[in-house]
Amino acid sequence: MEKNSSIGCTVESCEHHAQSESYCTLNKINVGTHESNPKQIECTDCESFVCKSSTSSR
Ligand code: SF4
């Protein structure tokens, strides 16, 4: 898959990660939060994350 050089990412366990390089392969991702009042970096989530092991193809 082609990397998106505008979206750097180090989450290699994600289905959308470029693997060989620290980038996402999606054209667009969605970032959100699981907190009602986010104040720290840990409060933010990539909502486009898909766990690699959760998909059977590959
Ligand atoms: S979808 Fe999110 S977590 Fe997955 S590779 Fe792209 S930026 Fe990283």
C-alpha cells in the first residue's frame, strides 16, 4: 500500500500502517477522543485504527 506522507504514524499493529515506513496508508483518518473534556495527548485517539489481528485477510 502507498503511504500518505501527510499522516505519520508509529502504530504498526494497525491494519492501515505502511509497515516499512512510519506512515499511515489511508487518504484520510479521523481523530477523536474518548474523554468528555480532553486535556492531554493521551486523551486523543485515531478512530480509523483497525487491529491487524482482527482481520482474516492477509
Ligand atoms: S489508521 Fe490511524 S493508527 Fe492506523 S496507521 Fe493510520 S494513523 Fe495510524
